[in-house]
Amino acid sequence: MRKYALLVLLVVLLGAVSLTAAQEEMTLEFWGGWTGPDGAIMQQLVDRYNEENPNVNVTLTIQAWSPLFDAFIAGASAGQAPDIMAMHPQETAMFINLGLIEPVDEIVANSAVFVQDNYVPKAWELQFYNGQMYAFPFDLGVHGLFYNLDLFEEAGIEAPPTNAEEFLAAARLLTKDANGNHPGDDGFDPSNIVQYAINMQTNHHGFYQWYALYNQLGGQLISDDATQCVMDIDKAAQAWQWLQDLVYKHYAAPQGQTDYARDFLSGRTAMLVDGPWQIPAMQAAAAESGFRWATAAYPTIFDEPAVWGSGHNFTLPKDADPAKRAEAIAFIEWLAEHSFDWLPSGQLPIRQDIIASPEFAELEGRQPFVDMLPNQKLLPNIPQFSQIFASNAPTPMMVMGQRILLEQADVRSTVQTACDEITAILSVP
């Protein structure tokens, strides 16, 4: 009888232990906008963390950035914020102003992982707003130039273009119609072009190209106090005119293009302006078909080097469950410690030890992007960010870019209209 009682007690105790273990299992909601090949890499990291931490289940939710932010605002308003929210440095002011994310100064001060001296200075500085740190840095990215080695060799071009003169010379040789004629040749048929020199984004990345060129002219978009648009209309028009002319004057880029990476990989375009996140697609094409590609710095078309850039960071939503906060921080620190394993996504490292490592030097195509980081220009980090720059709405950014690149609208008047609209948005209390 005593043995039976002991057995019952043991079963009860084991059941209690199992129940406690089950109760201790924690689910963390992690949201991010990695909709390209980088999303698969992030999922692999999440799966690895879950395997190493059986009492934690990190659930990764991915959708395009602008609608993801809309969902974040709606979810936070309903008391359903994720535990970890990824975003870009230039968007934090918007969520700070809405009271949706927490400062992380004290957390960082007590972290053995997030140590300022271990990071590229700019990556660290971008996490601050009005003197407080609101995000954990993860990576940086800039536009660069991908180019098709076979098409360059076929055209007799020995190196990628670095300035306006070289670019236009290369663009002419890389653009041809069905009869093999180039722009400027007798008989060139602009209605039957079979190979273009370069892509022309008509989404938000078209605006980002303009932003790079405008900064190459030394232009400023928004006043230092973020109360008005201060665009230099002449310089802004000059930068847009360069892009518009590539489509309608030089015939170097297709009008109304939608699938930029596919057109580059198929040989429809010989160059591609995009970020390092396209590197996995290039490597996959090389493995599957022998596609030959290389990368170069974004050309300095105007006065001084400048290139659009951004990055990814992690924030802690204010309305998330406080009981999960410590585990959320532990996961973010784990990602930081394993950030070399994020590099297959194509994104650029910001930890000094990784950048200096021989392992990073061996990674294909990255160095031109890293070399451009000092010239990186981010969009202004302002509370009205989504009203001006969101890509999923008729914001001044999207309307200006699409009117100029898709409709061949008058550049100067379109720029002035956009600037007036930006000022109107910034003027609302």
C-alpha cells in the first residue's frame, strides 16, 4: 500500500513538473518586413533560436514594411502589439511620437552585447532620437550597382561607370534595339528595344535614387526643425531630370518597369540599381545558370558622393506583455551575437569585428556596398514620416516619383507641388 501511495505521489509530482514546464513555455511575437530572400534567412535564425531554447517559441510575422507599420499601429491601439518590432532608423520618430516604443538606454547600459565601441559609429548614432536611444542596431544597407559581366564584355566596357560621362557612354553601348542598333545610330528604333542599360524603379526606390542624386548636389529636403520643406527647386529638378532623361531621352531604361531583378537576371537590363539584399538572388542565378555578375559603387553623377541608405533595428513596443520583456531582450541579443549568420541575406554588418574579419572579406559582392557606407543618406527621421514617405499610399514621395517617371510630367512644377504638400503636412500641429 505504501509503495502504491509513493507511486501515486511520484506521478502527481511528475505531472506538476510537466505542467510547470508547459506553463513556462513562452511565445514571442516578432514582426519584420523582410519580404525578399532575406526573409528566409531571418526565419532560419528564428528556427535556430527556437531549437536552442525549447521553452521559447519566437513567431516571425513578415509583410511589406508600410502595411506592417499600419498593422503595428492598429495592433498596438487594440492592445495587441508584438513583443519585438523591426523597423528602420528613419522611422523611429514616428512611433516615438505615437508613444508606441520604449527607450532602451538602461537596457543597453547593462548589456554585455550592445557595447558602443563594437559598432560602426553611424549605426550606433542612428538609434537615438532627441538624446535617447530607442532601438538596437542590427545592420545597414545602401544602393549600389549590379552589372552583367557578359553584357559588359560584349559591349567592350572594361569597368563599371563611376560618373555621369562614363555612365552615359556605357548606357549607349548597353542599349540596343532588335536590329542591334544603339541610341544615336541611324535606324535605331526606340519602340523595339530588346536590351536596356539599366533599370528604372517606379516604386519608392525610384524616389530613393532621386534622393541620392539630390544629395550629390548638396540639397536638403526638410528643415532642421522639421517644420517645412526646404527643397532647392533647381537642384531637385536637376536630379529628377537626370532620371527622367534616362527613360525618355537616352532610352537607357524601360518606362513602367515592374520586375527589376528579373529583368536584370534575364538580360533585359545590363545594370541594376538596388541594395545588397539582391545578392542571394544573384548567387542563386549563378549557381543555376552560370549567370555572371559583379557589384560596384553607386555612380557619382553630380558634385559629391552620396547614396540612399537605410538599415534595420529592433524596438520594444510599449504595450507588449512586460512579463516577456526579458526574453525579448535575450532574443535580440542572441541575434546581435549571431549577426554574421545574417550576412547570407546580403545585408551589411555593423559590428567592427565582422567587418574586419577575413570571413567577411571572402563574401561575394559586399565590399563596394561597405565602401559606400560613409556616403549613406537616410531619409529624415520625423514624426510625419509615413504621411510623406510611405510607399503604400499616394504620399508626396510616391506621387512625385510616379508622375515624373511614369507620366513624363514637367519636372519643375511637380517638384514644387510636392514641396508645398510636404510643408502642409509638416505644418499640422
